[in-house]
Amino acid sequence: MAKREDPKTLCVMTEMYYPEQTSTGYLLTMTSEGLAESFDTHVITGPATNFFSPVDSPKQEILNSVKIDRSRGTNFPKDGLFGRLLNIATRSVAMFMKALLVCKKGSLCLVVTNPPLLPFLT
């Protein structure tokens, strides 16, 4: 039996990532940076926010050995059902399309449930 080669690339897909400081953003940032010590880590995330408020950030950057690629999506108020659903749909599709370009065959993928449709698309 041939030995299976260990994957060297890790794709992390999460709607919230640095500079977001809420629990999901913070934990996924720390986890990705820790895994970057062993893997070529690439994060596919949504628009930059901090406590859910939009902030300026480059579409692509490398921070603490993690490649960050930000996707677009609508930013309607989350109070209304229509706006919330539209945000979920547009961000999920945008992140999925970005993943098709970034995640190569043999890569490990860590997909979280923010946005909720993302695990079903991948």
C-alpha cells in the first residue's frame, strides 16, 4: 500500500476573521495562526469587520504567516429576515467561488458554520 502524503495546505473558510474580535473571529484567527506553524494556511473570509461594524482592510494580505483572502457580500442590517438571508446567501456564494480558485486538490479544508450555508456548498 502506497504511503499517503500529508497535506501541506490548509484552507480555512469562515465569515469572521481578524480584525473581528467577537468569539468566532478571535478563535478562528488564533487557530489559523497556530496551524500556520505546520501548514501553508490560507483563510477565505468575508468582509473585514470589528464587532460586526465594517472596517477598511485589504482584499488580500498576509498576517502572521496566514494568507487572508476577503470575499465580498451584501451588508444589509441583520434585524430584518430578508436582509439577513440575503447577506448569508451572497457571502456564502462569494466565499465558495473564492475557494474554487484557492483550494487545490489535496488541501485540507476547515469549514465553519458562519455563514450557515457554507458547509452545504463545500
